[in-house]
Amino acid sequence: MVKNTGQPAYLQIADDLRAQIRGGSLAPGTPLPSTTRLAEQYGASLSVVKLAVGVLRTEGLVIGQQGKGVFVRDADELPPPAKAGDVAEVSEEVAELRATVQDLSKRLAKVEEQLATSTTRRPGRSSR
Amino acid sequence: MVKNTGQPAYLQIADDLRAQIRGGSLAPGTPLPSTTRLAEQYGASLSVVKLAVGVLRTEGLVIGQQGKGVFVRDADELPPPAKAGDVAEVSEEVAELRATVQDLSKRLAKVEEQLATSTTRRPGRSSR
DNA sequence: CGAGCCAACTAGGTCAACTATGTTGCTCAC
DNA sequence: GTGAGCAACATAGTTGACCTAGTTGGCTCG
């Protein structure tokens, strides 16, 4: 189904969906067909579809909401001026926040560990 | 190891690499460590690393050359493909991170309190 | 000496399965 | 009639395996 243009399947699907979005066939706010649906539709495996959606997601064209679906982003909020300066600026903020998160996480982990060992220890720790 | 920030591993790795690129620690033209290398380095599986590299690839920050490696793109040649949705994307990330910080803070506070008064054994392990 | 092959690396693509988590709608007991 | 619980379905993340394909360097053999 995905032809053999030399392009990988997940990119072909991503392109197709992107075209549908840009072309208005998939209006902003509307949900894409579900992952399994798309898989059947394109004759591809789930993994490939997830990969394709992932691409669109990192492109910002689409937003996935767990349990609900993947929705086309409003045109207003996506293609707008992606000023390099803006990105840099906000990126800094991100870095800062990330540092905070890391710090908090570390403290949390430590403290939670103490708490865990001091309370009833139950098997079934979920880790891998 | 990765994790604990609430952010998925592949995004953390992507972020880390992105930071190294932006920070100059990985200069344009230099190759990233090999996939397997990164996997060991981050204590993650190959799949996760490939996912992370994939993100950077679709962002245009990096170019993979089969058989050779993944190379940091020259700063000159990447601004043009100015990525639509970048600002939106990062903004969203900020929002997410803020939420994470709030969540972590809350959990930290709670847990630290419990630890302080942990003469009483209390179950109630709340994983996720 | 040189040509050619081969082995060891590299990235990239695909698949299948599992887990986690969120949403929604139905059913059934009260 | 209401609400608690459950089942079905959704995205998301992760793992591990297998295969393709390009690059490189060394080794062998003519």
C-alpha cells in the first residue's frame, strides 16, 4: 500500500497526513483516525503508524491526547513566525525548568527511597 | 540513567544531545557517538536512542549517514528550514515542565512531611 | 604489489509485544 | 435514577529482535 518510492513507509504516511492537514481535508480540531485504523488503511504495521504520527507530533502539526485521540492543531498556533530568537529564548527557559525538575526529582527519589524502606516493603516494585 | 523527570527517556536524551549541540560541546560536523555507544552511555535501549536521534533528525539538527554516523549540522544551513511549530512546541514544553515542577514540588512536600513524622508505619505506596 | 573479498562497524527501517495511563460508554446493583 | 464498576478503546513509551544497506580497514590470494 505504501508504494516503493524509496521513501520509508513511516515518512510516506507522515507526508500523506501532512498533505491532508495542509489541504484542509483534515481540519484543525478534528481527530485523525485511530492508530489501528490508520494501520489498516495504509496496510502498515502499528509501529510504522506510530512513528509517522510521532513525526507530525514533533513537527507540532498535531497533538496527541492520551485516551482520546490525535488532533490537528489549530492553524493559528502552528505555522506562525518561528523566530529563531524566540526559540532560543524559550529554550533557555526550558533548560532552567529542566534543571529544576532534575533537582526536584533527585530529592524526591532520595526521600521516597528512605520512605519506602522505612515503611512496609512490598514486592512488586515496578522498574526495569 | 535517565528518567524521573516525568519526561520520556527518548525526549530526555534528545534534549541532552540538543543541549550539547547548542552548547557547542558537539560542534557542527562532528559525529555523535554511535547508537550503541549512546545506549550504553545513557543506560537506555537501542530503540530509545534511535527514537531520540530520530527526533533530532526530523528537527534538522542532525544528519544521519548510513554506514558512517550521525553528524551535527552546520549552524548556517539549518536556520532556513525554520521549523514551523517550533515556538509552539517549545511553549508547550514549558507548560509541561511547569506542570511537572508543580507536581514534583507537591510530591516532595508531601513525602518530606511523611518522612519527618515517620514513626508510624503507613502503607499507601503511590507509584504512578 | 595489488585486487578483491570479508568482517566489523555504522545508521535506518520494520515488526511484534508488552506496559502504562487516560477516556468513554455500558451495565448492573442499589 | 443514580452511581460505582468495568470493559473497550485510545495514545504513549519501551524493549528486543531482525533485516537492509553503506563504509572502512584488514587480510588473503593471485
